[in-house]
Amino acid sequence: FCRRQCALIHVEKQWKENLRTTEGQLMHARAHDASQRERRGNTLIVRGLSIASPILGLSGQCDVVEFRACEGGVPLQGENGRWQPYPIEYKRGEPKENDADALQLCAQAMCLEAALCCTISEGALFYGKTKRRMTVSLDDKLREKVRRMTAEMHELARRGHTPKVKPSKSCNACSLRELCLPALMRKKSVQDYLGEAMEGDE
């Protein structure tokens, strides 16, 4: 949801913890426990599944993927029948006003599709604060935005560029606030300051 935060982490390799990131890591540590593979009826639950997409240039881990028994699904090694994957991303807080979480979930689904040669039409976001799942339709509009923003992220990395952004209320909760210094984004650049000073002297 923040291009500057993305560049600070992935281009400048900067990171800082706060309460929110620590709580999030604890939640994900439980969700990513790959040893907790379980079956509930016709659903196989897999945690910490590693994924990647050479086309998108993305890799990572899914929090949870539910494989649901389905005739039109995909075969799984060591399992009988066919299974339809259903990714679930865990978030510590509550639903955001923007679509950042849905985009992350969609990117995971696109990586799963690349690995399993299947189509995933929906997934879910689980929020720790509300203790509820929110179903997300992984439509063409969301997928195109994933492609566009992924390409933009790769371009920032290629250029080694950290962009300026307009500060928002999200800055207050960001663990990188002291590294980013969003208040400085409102200040005039040195070039503008000198230009105005020189005009005043004429």
C-alpha cells in the first residue's frame, strides 16, 4: 500500500520492528508451521507452502492453503483424488480501506496457479482483530493490478530508487516511520528553497 515502504525494505534493505509487526510475526509463525498438515473431512489444510512465479518475479510462502476435494481440481503428491486450492492470508488487524491485502492474496493465488497449472477464482483474508474470514474474488481487474504493481516494484529495484509519497494516516502505524520520516515529505526541497531565496534577492 506504500511504494516508499516497499523501496525502503526491498531496495534499501531497511527494517524496524514495532508492536504491530511483532504481533503479526507471532500470528504468522503459527500459520506457517509446515508440520501442522491436517485433514478435516474433504479438506486438506497445508501451512507455510512455498510458492513462486517466474513470470511475476515473486516468491514467498502462503500462510494457509486449503485443498478441497473436487473432481475438477489438481492431483497432489501422496494424496488420492483431485483437489482445488483455496489460499488464506492471515492479518493481525482488521480490514483495510485499500486493497493491499486483496492484492497480496491475489499474487499468492497467481503463484499457486503457476505451480499447479490450475485456476483459483477466490480465496480469503482472515483478520485477527475480527476473528473472521473475508472472501475475496480474484477477478481480472485485481489480477491486472497485481501485474502492474509487480512490474512497478521491479522497476524501482532495477533503478535502486526510493520514491517520495504523500503522507497518510497509515504512516502513524508504520514500523519504518522513523526511517522514512514522512513529515519531511511535506517540506520544500533544497532546490525549491534556494530558487525562492534567489528570486527574493532580485
